[in-house]
Amino acid sequence: MMKFEKKDTMAMKGIAILLMLFHHCFLNEERWATVPFEKLAYQSKIEYIPITFAPFSKDTIVYLASFSKICVGIFVFLTGYGMAASYLEKKKTNNMSIYIKQRFLHLLSGFIIIFTIIQVLSIPTGRFAEVYGVGWKSIIFCLVDGLGVAKLFNTPLFCLTWWYMSLAVILILVFPYALKYMQSYGWLFITCILLIPYALDFPTTDLVRYSFVYLLGIICFTNNYLVKGKQYLLSGKLLLRILKFILFLTVFVFLIKLRQNAWIGPKFMSFWDGICPLAVILFSYSYLTEVALIKRSLSFLGKHSMNIFLIHSFYRDVFFHDFFYSFYYAWIDLAMLLIVSLLSSMLIEGFKSKIGYNRMVTFIDKKLTKVID
């Protein structure tokens, strides 16, 4: 029986991290200004590093980079899907309380080691005081940031892109309730979660924006929708499969237009950030990962996606901004950022293995599991 396996999940994460790098590099002209993006507020006159997007226009790339924000939705979908899979597949031996603690362990163990390394390497730059200030409050701010909840408590972030950690923490906390109501009400619950914030004019927090795609991940696992979708798209005679492929691409282009529309896009962003990531995942799972080399490459990137997410902004924006936008050709800029971030991730993983960090995390994980026994 066909199954959406862990390698498929890793391949989707690989796609998501590529979209994230593209999004962060080329979202707007200010990204390749002569000063880092996070310091532009203090810059009275803005000049830009020369850059070409040949064979595409700048406006086309900025437009697609804006759409690539759906990388967040892809990660959230995979979180919902993965949590449902890992919990329900071992439901008889899983205790929800222990499972939640294990999820926190895996999330924070991956974050804290990189957080610590970056803090140490940044000491000569004075960034600690620049971000957190001085005095006892700076220690509190650092600890809150190190636990991944700075965005949640509206305290300083050592790296602006680390805002996602707070969302990841919340998604773990709400999982028991999300799963319970999904099992009881299914699509009715999803519809309510999608529509109630619009009806009651809720503020668009990260949780409100990404709850829909999170629940889509859960229901796609419980109903095996990804496999069913792939089987449908790849079934039939060759001509029929080609027609389905063309129709899928047409619908996808239409979705891009709707999400990026100046009025309908922002007004229904939580809906588009659910449907568009699902479309990307289904398309990639059905067609791209059918090529073994592509699947292996994307899966390899996916395994390093969290590390790349956590460190790439320090290269691109904080410390080496001018270097990573200095190659004139946007595609070389992007490739260099990917290569350096990936190599850094591999070094970090080697370091973690060398100091026994992974063994320590595994030991703690087993201790948590034994509580069940």
C-alpha cells in the first residue's frame, strides 16, 4: 500500500526551505540594499547593490518571492501531519502527556544548541547588548529567546526569523485539543476554525493565520488524502494523466494569482496559506519526487532544513549581508547562501555528534518513554 513516508516529508521540507531562502533573499528591493534589512529603519538614504534576475524581470521575482511565504504553511502542514502520524500510529503505547514532552524535547534540542553556538560566536560583535540591552533584563530576554518563545512574549529576538519558534511551540501545545476535535467533528471543526476569526474579526495572529493549514495536515493524515490525490493524478492512460497535469498547473497558477491579489489575498490569507501549501505538497509528491535523484536531493536538504532556517539569516542579513548579495547574479547569491548554510548545518551536526549531544537527547527521550512503561 502506498504511503506518504518520512522520506516524502523530508523532501517537502527541502522544498519549503528552498522557498524560504528565495522568499527572504528577494522579497523586496530593500533586501539587497547596501545595509542589512534589519538596520534599514536607521538609514536615511537607501542605496542598492547591483543585481540581475536574468532571464526574469525584477518584478516577477519579487512577486514570486512574496508568494514563497507559503513555505511557512508547508512547515505547519507537515507539523500537523507528522504529529498526527507519530501519535496515532503508536496510539496504544503513546501517552499524550509524554508525547507532548517528547515533541518539546525534539524541537528545543534542535534550537538550543544552535542558539548557544551563535550566541558564543557573536560575542565579539556586541550583538547581545544591541539586541537584549544591558542589565538583568538582558539575561531574562536571552533566556526567553533561547526557549523559542520571544515572539510569544513580545521580547527581543536575536534573529528576526526565529519568530517561527513561538508558533512551533504553540502548535505542540494545542495538538491534544486539535486532534480531539478533529476526530470528533472533522471538516466541520476545520470550517469553524477557518470562518470564526473572520466572523468575529479576530486579530490575525500567527496561530489564527496558520490554524487552517495545521488542521489540513492532521486530516490529510487521518484520511490518507495525499496518497489518494497522487493515485488519482497518476491513474489512467497517458493522455488523461497529461490532461490532469495541465489542469493542476492551471489551477495552481490561478491560486497564485488569488493569493497575491491586493484585495482578496490579504483578506483571506489564512485560507490561501492552507490551500496553496497543500497544492505545492501534492504536486511535488505526485510528480517531482517520482524522480529518484530529485527526491534524494530534496530529502537531504529537508534533514538540514531546521538548521538552515535557524542560521541562514545571520549570513544573509546580519553579519555577511554585502558578501551574499555581491555576486551580481541573483541565482549565484541564492546558491551561495544555500551552500554555505548547508555546509554550516553539516558542521553543526558533526559537532553535536562529537560532543555526544545527540546521545544525551536520545537518553532523555528514552527516559520520558520509560515513564509510559
